[in-house]
Amino acid sequence: MNYQQTIDFLFTQFPAYQLNGTSAYKPGLERILKLSKIAGNPHNAFKSIHLAGTNGKGSCSHMLASILQEAGFKVGLFTSPHLVDFRERIKINGIEIPQQKVVDFVKKFKTKAEVINPSFFEYTTIMAFQFFAEENVDIAIIETGLGGRLDCSNIIKPEISVITNIGLDHQQFLGDTIPEIALEKAGIIKPKTTTVIGRKQEDTTKLFKKISQQLHSKLIWAENCNCPFELDLKGDYQKENAQTVLATIKELQELGWKISEQNIKNGFSNTVRNTCFKGRWQTLNESPKVICDTGHNSDGIKAIVKQLHRQSFQKLHIVWGMANDKDVSTLLNLLPKIGFFYWCAAKSERSIDVQTLLEVGAENECMGKAYSSVQRAVEAALKYAKSDDLVFIGGSTFVVAEAIPYFMNLTAVSQ
């Protein structure tokens, strides 16, 4: 198999939550432990930082990786989902896993894995762990896929665990309340291992304290850590993420990791360059200004709306699509009523149909027009937007994932 055939095999052979949703979710550690044993338990070969949380995992992971790279370490980075290419999930020092490595891994473990019947994410996790072990990384930044306690990444024994914040998302898997979701995320707290909490919340503080005490785990509240450094990641919500990252770096320093203040400064200001991070308040075009963001739950959308209100523009054009496991009316009610909406559905079984968005949007005073695809919605927004207008693209990771290649192609053509 070549690379594309290998990727097609992965998505068809193993159920992927990114594409299939609920039917692909397989909680528990039994399968991942069997896979890991087949691969020689590669997760035991490298040090790691483990991150969970409702929002901010991706940003924190990439900032941590950037700072550690600036300090001279060889840094693995495992995140999800990808936006353009599968290989974005697995990087070392910002460089994606080579295509041939993906092909070789699948070829080697294809038959052995079939009897275990793993999920797509379980298969991908072991691929990442194997790659990091083979390449002798100094440390790997590992982001949970969903939850924490039963997430397949939770077989690692990290230097530090990080829980960014707790909000309502994926309730069908994690629970209907903040404390229930927090309990799942708290599953990454390990015995005698420092845990950094990004946001101190009334509904979760007692829970995190109790579990940490039971496990003799040191607990750090990141809100007490002031971050004076300039960030290249845009969006006011990154300030909280930066506090979380800085608190984590300080704990690494306590553990003996050699990281200077200059490394920290450079890491924060060069996150995009060092890690090739995409999709978080990312500018895709200058005239008209086009910005995308993958925020898709209540907390994420509130942060986006707050940021939109800080922008200068004549008219606001919003290209918007959503996954079908969201409370559409509640989330659309959060959006600014001053914009014109270009409703669309990404190429995913999980996408809500545009007619529903059009109707529910109108009920929430979000007026717009339905389009048959993300590309058509983007093209329409660009057609009607003036140079001093703002086009925002979001609502779903899938929508952003289709929009980014469109603008990459535009840039390539113009050059």
C-alpha cells in the first residue's frame, strides 16, 4: 500500500470518532494495553506530559512543545483531530511523521491488530508511541482524545498531568454535569505526580483536591501564575492557556529540566513556526480579513464571540457549520446577531444539515442563507465581503478543516 491507500485503510477498517461519532467511541484500556504489548510497550520508552480538558488542550500542547524545543529538547507531539493531513497528529519538533513511517507501521501491525479490533484513535495512539520511542524523543506532549480516565492515552506515566478546564461537551460519553465530566478528566491524575489545573472552578475544585490527596499528587492552580510573555497565538482566550503552560514549565524546572527564561519567551512567541499549529484564531486572508477557529462548544463559542467583538470591521460574514451531537439552538443563540450567516455542512456523517441550521438560526435571529458545501459558503462570503469587512469561519473542526486547504490553494494560485 502507498500512503493514501494506507490512510484510506485506517479510516475504513477502524471506526474514527472524527468521522463516525458515537459509533466509533470505544472507552477503556483493555484494547490499547493489548496493542501496546504487541508493539513492545513503547510508551515506557519516553517521558511525557499528559493533557486533558474541555478546551485549550491543543493550544497548551503546542505551546509546551514550542518552549521545550527552544530549550533544545527533541519533543514528540500527539494531538487530535487533524485538519488537513492525518500526519498532523504525530510530530517531532514540529515535523510530521513521514508518510513511509505510517505505511510501515500499518503494514507491520495490520494483521496483529485485527484480532483486537481497536478504534481508529487506539491504533493511531500506538503508532505515535512507537514513533516517539523509535526516534528517542526526550519528552512527548500527549493530548487525550476524549475524557481522560478511559482514554487510551491514559497508559502513560507522565512527568506532569495537566487539566486545562472543564466545560459541557461530549455529555453522551462523559456525563451531563460539570462534576461528572471533571471526574472523567481527573482520571489522568497519577500517584505522586504533579497535576496542573488551568482553571479553578467552583464545581471542580473540591473534586480535584480530593483525588490529588488520595493519590498523594501535588496540585498546582495555574491561575496563580502570571504570564508576562508575548504570544504568537492570537485570541484573548490564549492568556489562560499561557498561564497553564507557564505553570507546567515551572514544575518541569522543579523536576530538573533545564529551561531558561529566554527559552520560555522564544517558545511562546514562536509556537506556530515551531509546531505548525493550525485552526486557532488563524488568519487565512487579509483583504477581506478571514479568520477561522475550531471552537465548537459553549465555552469555545463564547470565547470566539468575545474576540469577534474586539475586531474592527464594517460588516461581519459568518461561515458556520456544526456537528450533529451539539445543542444547536443553545449554541446559535450565543452568536452575534449583527452578522450574516452562510450556513454549510462539512463532508462528514456527523454534520448537521444546512436546512436545520437555517431554520434554527432564524429562530435565534441569526439570519443567512444555506449553501451545499463549505467551499460554496466560503466563496459566497468572499464574493459579498468588502475589503474592510470580516469573514469568520467556524462552528466545527470539520468546517475549518475544509476551509484551510481552500485558502492554501488560493495562495498557491496567486503565487
